[in-house]
Amino acid sequence: MRKFCQPVIVENFFEPCLLYLLLKNPSYGYELNKDLKNNCECQVNIGNLYRGLDRLVKTGCVTKKKSDSDLGPAKIIYKITPKGKTHLATWIKNLEKQNQIIGKLVTNYKKIL
């Protein structure tokens, strides 16, 4: 049993966050990493970010394409696929259920205070 409760983090929560960000706009890794923090309050180290993107590519949720740049090295641009949109919708549905369960506990707890 845990001695202290830590903030609850859904395993691989950053992956639906990535899909959400890619739903808004195709992007590349470092930009996604910055947007995770700004839009989803989610931080992940850059290695885990790219491993997560690779998983999403392998499952067909995201595509990647090399984009040439006049200002520096080529960037890999990631884009959500129709399968990724469906996967994100499933994540959102499940997160809504989790939110209801957690909300019920909090509400019931406050009733007995």
C-alpha cells in the first residue's frame, strides 16, 4: 500500500494529448513537446515523446513525412489519420468515464465532511 497518494497520471496520457494536438495541426516533435505543456499541462521527456509518436505511427494513428527546410535540417512532420481520430474519440470517451468516477468519489467525500 502506498504511504502517500501521488497525483494520478493515466499511463501514456500524453498519447491522446499528442493526437489532440495533431488534430488541431500537423506538427513536429519539438513543437509537440512544447505544446503538450502549454495545451495539456503534460510534460514528457523527449525520448518518450518520440517513442510515443513511433507507437502511434506503427498503429496507423499518425503518419510522418520528412519536410525539407531552408533554415536547417529536415524536420519530420506528424499528422493524425482517420484511425487516429477514432482512437482519440475512444480515449476521450474513456477519460470522461474516469472523470465521472473520480468526481463521484470527490462529491461523496465532501458530503461526509
